[in-house]
Amino acid sequence: MNFPVTRQAAAVSLALAVISSSAFAQASLPAADTVVVTATRTPQRALDVVADTVVITAEEIARSGAGSVADVLQRQRSIEITRNGPAGNATSVFLRGANANQVVVLIDGVRIGSSTLGTAAWNAVPLAAIDRIEVVYGPLSTLYGADAIGGVVQIFTRKGEGAPRATASVGIGSNGTRQADASIAGGTAGEHAVSYAFGAGYEDADGFSAARPGAYGYNPDKDGYRRRNANGRVSMAIAPGHEIGGQFLVSRLYNQYDNGDNFDAYGDSDLNTYALFMTNQIMPNWRSTMQLARSEDKQFDLGGVEDWNTSQIDTKQDEFSWQNDIAIGQDTLQLLYAHRQEKVDASALVDNNGDDRKRITNSFAASYSARRGNHLVDVSARQDRSIYGHKNTGAAGYAYDFGNGLRANASVGTSFRAPTFNELYYPGYGYPDNRPEKGRNREVGLRYDGNGYQVDATYFHNRLTDMLITATPCPDVRFAYCAYNVNKALLEGFSLAAATRFMGVDLRGSLDWQDPRDETTGKQLARRAKKHASFGADYTVGTLKTGAELVLSGERFDNASNTTRLGGYGLLNLHSTWQFNPDWSLLLRVNNVADKNYETARFYGTSGRTWFAALRYGIR
């Protein structure tokens, strides 16, 4: 998208005018009084946050009838996904055109992901356990350290308060899908108040063939999956202003995939998070939060009867963080220390004095937020110390409130991605001298929230250097090819979103124009479209809520050389929820109504027309 700034400004102005008159819209634009956490690591009103943020509520998730977290995210602006077959198979999520390994994923503040692959196991995250999702776009390395180049996705599980409240649901659908989940949450009042929430669920599906004809290892059989999960959170006030607690989430996924005609290949994945936390109001203006956490990403694959087709890759991440939020008048000073240890147990790695098994990162960060009348300023800085050296990152943001719901904002920030263990140590591929990738982003935006409209328009320009690619020849003459810092990339784009109600119909939608390209080769980054969009409408009549949504994506390329083209696609989905009793509701959803045949990854299958129905008790 190589047009000059003057044309960019004109495009923003024209788009805002069009929205104000025609009212197409995007779901999940946070209202000014919505409380968000991820953008600043502390609860704040959306009105006081400079960063570009999306909030997906429990109600939206329940109404969506989606089969996975990735399906929910795909309907949001500036997000694209690819998946290697059914919902239980490997999934990648791209934010603003950034690679899947350039996105930090958190569950209740606990970082998840594989230290060898560099990506999160999206297919193992249980949708039933989620209360809400916050997506923050742009570099957040000053707050979350390595890998936050494209943004941060934080998943929050449920918390309890008040009288005990139970929820449950059962559902069935196409491809032999069967789902069930239940939860209970509540709390007590008083000097030693207790809050609790527990849930469990399962999902089974017969699936469909993960691969299409022409793929290596194609097998026309069905590739199903089975997911089991449980989660819980308990906290107690030990004194006024002082709280201790713990939380956990465990999820096990079994999924089948194609790896030959005569063998049913499968994978077993475990995604577990555990955390103990303590918050202390040390002084009226000083709040301290400590968290000790562990996440586990365990992946076993049996790709064939021979031993060489079997792999086991386990990642454990242990983290201690101490965050201090200090109020200085109307301002907030935040000081953070974090210690993270990554441990890898992978059958393919060869011990090299322990370096390829463990990595420790110590981080020190500070941020300052100030509001003066109509002016809002955020500045932050961080240093991460690890085996790849000391990485310094910084960010600054400014917003001006014009009044009547209109606000302008601008920000700059730097970020980095640490090389994965595979990129450093994998035999015949890893190169120990690889450096972190670096990003430098700038963006401007306008937001409007008033007179029944919500509008968000953002232009971003994120330049990446020292991009790690598979280089041939490799600088190390022992390897024919290897991961190596050689490329530069530019993630540039314009995102337009809005929400409104017109004649009783809630309208939402988004448009994204982007140009994620490798500046070394001049090629478009693989599996990312230059244009994608989503639109939707919901209408309520009495106890019946019904709606439709349209997800659109332009053409992409499946490979870095841009020789394998993936066609664009459009998916129409319909849904209805009947609240036939104050406590009971019935959901019916039909996805891909037109039975569109499409691919997000070359030679991997996608769902045709599918349906899903669920009976639900309670309101989340």
C-alpha cells in the first residue's frame, strides 16, 4: 500500500464521512467506559487508553457458536488465521500482518507458547473456559517483552462474585461434533471475602480430511479431534486491600492428521497454566501485585510406525513478576520486574552445555501515564536481559480529546522477537549466532464514540529488520540451509471499523487494507491478504435474537516466493438464539451457508456448510 501520507489522510477523512452516513460497523469496539487491562497491565477505562484495542465479551463468544478461539478472532479487524484442517489441527494467527510467532498470547496474565516453534497452541485453548478476550494491536515489548511485535492477545477465564451462579450447555453439530461444558462461580462478602469459579468441558468431532488431494501424505479418511479441559480460580481477602489467590487451566487435545495412506497419524497436546498471585495495597497510592506462574506446552506426534516419525516437544515457562502501580496525583507510575525461565525437552535437540535446553530472561520496565485536561500521554521503557544480550525497547503515545466523543491518537514504539530454540540449536538448521528480530512502529488514529456511532480508523507503519528466514546458502558451511538474519519487512496498513444501530438492527463490520511485504525480495508475506473484511447484523424480536455475518478475504500466496496463489473467499454465517426461559436458551448456527470451497493453507481442508445447535442454562 505505497501511497503518500496526504492520500492516507484523505482516505481516513473520506472513510469516516462514509461511515457516519451509511453505518457499516465492526463488533467489539470497546465503549469509553469499558475496563481494559492488557493495554497498560492494569485496569483502565478504554477512554484513558492510547493503544488500539478490541474487547470480545462472553456474550459475543456465546452468541457466535464458534468452534474455536481462532474462529472468534477471525471475525475481528486486523486479524487473519490459517489452519491445517479441522479445528483440532495446527492453527496460526496473524495480527496486522505480523508473523504468528510475533504475537504474545496470555491466559490470565500467564504467557503460553512453544519455545521451539515460537507460537501458541491455539487449537488446544478451550473456548468454553473463556470469559472475555482483549486484543491490543501494535508493539507492546515495553510491557510484555519479547515477541510482542504485532500485538498481544490476552484470554481471561471467569471470576466469581455474589451468590453462586451455575452455567451449562450441551451441543451437537456437523462432522459429528459433540460439546458439553459446565461451570459454577460465586463469592462471599465481608472482611475475608472469598471469590471462586470452576469449570470443565469437552468437545469431540469426527472431522473431515485434514489434507486435500495433491498434498503430501494425503489420506481421504476423516481426521477428528477430542478436547478435554478444566479451569478454576480462588481468591481470598486476607485484610482490607490485601488479596491472595490461585488459578489454573488444563487442556488436553487429541487430534488426527494426514501423513500417508496406510497410517492414522495423530498428535497429543497438553496446554496447562498455573499461577499464584498476591495483591497488596501498601499505601493509599501504591498497589503491589506479585505473580508466580508456570505454563506447559507439551506436544507428542506419531506420524508413522517408524521411530523417526515420532516426536516429543515440551516447553515449560516459569515466571515471577512484581508490578507496582503508584498514583502520583492524576498520574500513574508503573514499575515492573519479571524473571522468566524457559525449559525445553525436545527429542531432536542435542545438548550443548545446556544452552539449548534452558533460557533465562530478566526484565526491568517502567511506564508513566498522565492526563491533563484533554491531553493523554503514555511513555514506557524496558530492558530484557538474556543469552541474546540486553534488548532495550521504548514506546510513547499521545491522545487528544476534542470532546463530543471524538479523539485523535498517535504513537511510536520499538519491539523485538527472540530467536526460537529451533532457530538457534536445531541440528542442521539452527544457527547459534542468530540475533533477535527488531521492529519500529508508528501509527495514527481517530476514534469516535457518540450519537449512536462507534468509529475507529488507524494507519500503522511497522518496519522490521534482522528478519529470520531459511537462508540458502547458510553462513555456516556445515549446513545446506539454516535460519539466519537476512531480511527486512514492512507491515503497513489502514484499518477502519465502526458499530451502530439502524432501525433496530445492530450493525458491525471492518475493512483492512494492508501491505505486509518482505522488503529484501519485494514479495508479499505468505498467507496474508492485502484486503480482508467482516460485516454483521443482529436483530432482536422479543426473546429471539438473530443475525448474519460475512467474512471476506482477498487472495494470498502460500509461499514466500509468491508462486503458489490462494484464492480469495467470502463466508456467510447465520445464527439465532431463543431465550425461551429466563435461565434457558437455544442456539442454532449455520456457517459457510453458501458451502464455499476455499483454502487458508495450500492443500489443507476447510469446512463446507456446517450447522451447530446448543441448549444452554444460565447466563455467563
